[in-house]
Amino acid sequence: MLLSNWNNYPSVEARVLEPHGPEEAARLLHHEPHLIARGMGRCYGDASLAPVVCSTLGLDKFLTFDEQSGVLHCEAGVTLDRIIEVFLPRGWFPSVVPGTRQVTVGGAIASDIHGKNHHLEGTFCRHLRELTLLLPDGTLCTCSPQHDAELFWATCGGMGLTGLILSAAFPLQRVPSAFVEETTLRVPNLTAMMEAFEEHHNTPFSVAWIDCLAKGTSLGRGLVYLGRFARREELPRKLDPSDEGHGRGLNLPFTVPSFTLNPLTISAFNGLLYHKTPSRPHPSFTGFNPYFFPLDWLDNWNRLYGKRGFVQYQFVLPREQSQTGLHAILSTIASQGRASFLAILKLFGPPGPEAAAPLGFPREGYTLALDFPLAPGVLPFLEVLDGLVLRHQGRHYLTKDARMSRETFAAGYERAGAFLALKRRLDPHGRCSSLQSRRLGLG
Ligand SMILES: Cc1cc2nc3c(=O)[nH]c(=O)nc-3n(C[C@H](O)[C@H](O)[C@H](O)COP(=O)(O)OP(=O)(O)OC[C@H]3O[C@@H](n4cnc5c(N)ncnc54)[C@H](O)[C@@H]3O)c2cc1C
């Protein structure tokens, strides 16, 4: 079948195999000379694409749950969607969630995902207790930060290249309700935006939308969304505190023409969104779905970009370089009229144990994620942005990458050599490889 990930670029003719248990997965790994693991295909690019793909969606069992500690042990194909559905009504929620609930536990580990609370809670793998992995040679191995730590951290953010994650154990956190108290701050420019993040660095969740077509003194204007889980007693009577389904959405049934999102429509949308937000913030209660997963309300929103698809471009800059770097990058985007429909800024906090992951993406500073439709000229334009990111000592997020060069990758990931050395020992024939790993020289 013709397979692509969330951004519909690139596509590959692939054979998709779906084992329904560890033994079947081991047999498959033994018989296929090359393959890559794939969860929900929510990465933006070619990290889980290859001519042979091992779908983990059949590894979907909950194994154990400890009501005292909140530690959940489950198979790697279980989705965060399912975890939330089952555990939120009991008062538990994952410690770290990305902007969609449609990802698997294996995908969350292999990309070492971050959420709106990175500044306080770090990445998904900071909370991971242990994982079970089928190595490329078929050996079964359980590792943790204490046991076989090198393999453990190489697998966290390792993009499926150290083997097939079969299961994992991690604690869920207790939450008081299914609602978030949200406060939206309207900020007039980049300096004010960064000041807002710094001022609210103790707020559990924060994320910002930037109007990336705004120029001059309005460069970097946008909205900062602050949040914390609401206590039951704070909620108005009409809200059911554990209403898991609150704010779930619609389905876009077909792909729309690729001109739907263009600089004109995006500029109109941005202006409306910015100006309709009151300049004086006042907190309100919102369901956790619209707060954490605002894009999930429209299933298949990726179809808005048309058949050609789009690329997502996410990078992080160290804190001391963030202001000048973001200014340079946003100015370049605005001056070229290269509208990104989504431009999402987050603050990454200080490094934790997950900094041991050689391919881990986060570093203390600011991360910006942008979406660009695959229009003519967009790929060379992104190379210009690459130069700016590297000049400001940044790096790009592998799970959002479909086009980076080997040189750009090597310049951003200074410990890629250590990863590669381990990979060569574990997998000398490159059994676990993807289009991305081949492109980036990762085996
Ligand atoms: C709307 C949207 C919002 C997002 N927001 C965020 C965000 O806020 N923060 C963030 O960090 N990410 C975000 N992402 C990206 C997403 O969280 C990651 O790409 C995640 O890895 C996708 O999980 P998946 O199950 O779909 O994995 P896939 O996309 O199928 O695979 C991703 C990688 O994981 C590997 N992999 C998957 N399963 C296994 C396994 N069992 N064993 C070994 N390797 C495996 C694959 O080989 C591949 O390298 C977002 C994506 C979307 C679509």
C-alpha cells in the first residue's frame, strides 16, 4: 500500500505487517531483513516509513496498573487516547501528552515527546520506569535508567532504530478533574511573549500561538495559553468533573484543494483570532480535550493542506539565543510572506535525566513548530531557515522531519556519533531502518 504519515509527505510503497504479540513480532523481525516500527503514523515525515513496516497497533494490551503508585504497564501499541479513556474517569492522566491523543506509547518513547509542561515535567521518557525491547537480532531485553542505561536512553528518542519497543511501565499522575482552568494572554510582540513565558514559568501548562505574518513592531505577537487542572469544587455545577468526552470533535471527510490555506486566508484568520481575544485576560474552565488536543476536534485536519501535503518544521534554540534567533527566523518568514497556519511556541525547562538520550530533542530554551504547505520553493526556503537555526545553536525535531540534510542533522545533534556507535554494535546490518535513518546516515 501507499503509506505516508500525518503530513502526507513523503509517501512510500510499503508492506505493512501487524504482529499480535511478542512472539509473532520476534518471528517477523527474524524473517524480514529490514523494517521499521510504526504506531499511529502521527509523526510528520518519514521516521516510520520504509518498504516494510511493522505496525504495533496489534500490541494493544494493558498489562498491570498499580492504584497506589499509578504505574501503568502496557504494550507499546496502546494509544494515549485509550489510556485517557480508561483512566481519566478514575482520576489519572499521563504525565506528558503531545498535541494529539492519537499516538502510541511506543511512538511517545521513540520520539521522546514533550508537552505543554516541559518547563516543569520534562519529556515522556523522564517518567519512564522501564521498557521491553526486541533488539534487531531478535533478543528480548528489558532496560531502565538503572539497568542497561545506555540502551534505555538510546531508545528514548531513538526513532525506532534500536529495535521494537514491546511494552513500557510509567506512572500516570493524579488529576482532580477533567477540566482545565485556562487563561489566555494577548501579547503584542516577541519580547512580551517571552516575558509572559518567564513570568508564568511556575504555571503547570503553557503554550503560545504566534501570528507569523505580523511584522515590524508586531513581530511575534500572539496568544499565550496558560493552564492548570481545575479542582472539582471550583467547577460550575453544570459541568461533570470527570466528563472524559468533553469537547470531542468532527471529521473532515475529504481532502480540500491545496489553495485553501494560503497567505491571504491565513492572514485573515490570524487577525481575527488575535483581535477577538480580549486584551484583559480572565480565567475560564475548559475541557481537557480542547486545551491539550485542540487539533483533535477536527479529525483529519491534515486534509486541509490538500493532496500535496505539508511539512512541519520544529526546532529548539538555547535560552540565551532564543530572542535573537526567533526574531531572525520570524522576520525571514514574514518578509517572504511564507505563512504558517500553525506557529506554536513552547518553553523547554532545565535538563533532567532524559538529557542522557543521545538523540533527545529538547534543550533548555524555546521551541517553535511551524507548518508549511508543500508549495513550490518551500524546501529551499526551509534550508535558509536551517542556516538560521544552526547559527543560533539550535536543532530540529526528528519526529517532525521529512527533509533535513545529513549535515544539518549532524550540526544539531552533537552526540549522534555515540548513538551511531551503539547502533552499529546492536544492528550492524541496519535491520531496523527507515527512510529517515537512511537519509540522515543513521543506519
Ligand atoms: C497534531 C499533532 C500534534 C503533535 N504534538 C506534539 C507535541 O506537542 N509534542 C511532541 O513531542 N510531539 C508532537 N507530535 C508528534 C507525535 O507526538 C510523535 O510523532 C509521536 O512519536 C507519534 O506517535 P505514533 O504512535 O504515531 O508513532 P509513529 O508516527 O508511527 O512513529 C514515530 C517514531 O516512533 C517509532 N516507533 C513507533 N512505535 C514504536 C515501537 N513500538 N518501537 C520502536 N519504535 C517505535 C517509529 O519508528 C518512528 O521513528 C504531534 C503530532 C501531531 C499529529
